[in-house]
Amino acid sequence: MASRQIILKLAQQVVLTMVNIKSYLTLNTQLKNQLNELNLNILGSDIQDKLTSLSEKDSILALIAYATDGTPLGFKIGFAEPENPTSFYSWAGGVTSCARGQGIASLLMEAQHKKLKELGFKQVTTKCREDRKAMIELNKKFGFVLKETYQSQSSPKYKKHLFCKELT
Ligand SMILES: CC(C)(COP(=O)(O)OP(=O)(O)OC[C@H]1O[C@@H](n2cnc3c(N)ncnc32)[C@H](O)[C@@H]1OP(=O)(O)O)[C@@H](O)C(=O)NCCC(=O)NCCS
């Protein structure tokens, strides 16, 4: 490995020791606000109403990555699929632009899958717009298999990919 790559890898490891991942099975007002702020910042859409309806479900899992000073850097949130309760739908997630490329999404993904297994889930599914290349690569890196590509109803300009992973 070239010395520049070794330095970058070491720097990444130092950053990751300063990131704290917390998981939540219920959402209070503060958490809903943090998740909405993150989604607004990362994906540009307000999800407050959706979070409110989700917080009324009993089977959600939200994870937030915090810097040592408590600043939220990234998140992941999803819920059990109503028609298949052992399957978890990972609905939304991302990392703030200044914190990307340091392994934070990977930490969130690992923590999510570990927690889902503890909770008894057998499978995780997720959908991703075809132009979100980084997220597509991240999903593939973590063993998601592309199941279907279809026209997005919410953004007619785009197709969406449906990914699935067995939690073994
Ligand atoms: C996708 C995203 C969460 C990745 O966050 P991150 O913390 O930078 O990711 P990591 O550093 O953990 O990278 C893990 C893997 O993701 C993939 N990846 C990350 N950034 C990438 C990029 N710019 N291009 C291609 N692949 C990328 C790579 O496979 C990478 O593994 P590698 O470092 O071994 O190459 C982040 O770019 C993001 O928030 N994007 C916008 C939000 C989004 O698209 N959300 C999904 C909506 S469906």
C-alpha cells in the first residue's frame, strides 16, 4: 500500500474512534427533529410527517452517528415490513457531506445489521434511486442483491432499484 493510502487509512481509523453510533427503537420529539434535520441537510426533503407516523409503529429502528461533541453526522431509519414482519425495510439514510468518505455509513450499516439480527429479523430490503451511485455501491459492498429495477412513482424522472439482503 502506498504511504499516502496508509496515512489516509490511519486518519480514517482515528475519525471512526471518535464516532458514536446510537440505536433507537422509539422516537421522541428531539430524535424526530434530529432525523428530520439530517434528512433535510443530506437529501433535501422534510420527513417530519413520515417520522411522526413511523413513531406510532412499534417496530422501527433508527441509528444516528454522533461526533464526540454530540453533533449528528449520519443516520439510518427503517421499519418492519407489515406484510412480512421478519423483513426490515431500510427506508432512509445518509451522511452529512463534510463527514463522508470516512467509513461512517459503513459503521451505521454494520450496526444496523447487527441490531436487526438481535431483534430476530431475517432479511433487510432497501430502495435506492438509480442516480445515487455512492449508496448503490455501499449496498453492494454490504452484500445486497439487486432484485428489481422499476420506474419511481415519487420521482418520475428516475428509476429505482430494489435491493435485498439475507441476514445470516
Ligand atoms: C452513500 C453515503 C451514505 C456514503 O457515506 P460514507 O460515510 O461516505 O460511506 P463510507 O465512507 O462508509 O463508504 C463505504 C462504501 O460506500 C461506497 N461509496 C461511498 N462513497 C462513494 C462514492 N462517492 N462513490 C462510489 N461509492 C462510494 C464505497 O463502496 C465505499 O467503500 P470503499 O471506501 O471501500 O470504496 C453518502 O455518500 C450519502 O449520504 N449520500 C447521499 C445520501 C443518499 O444517497 N442516501 C441514499 C438515499 S436512497
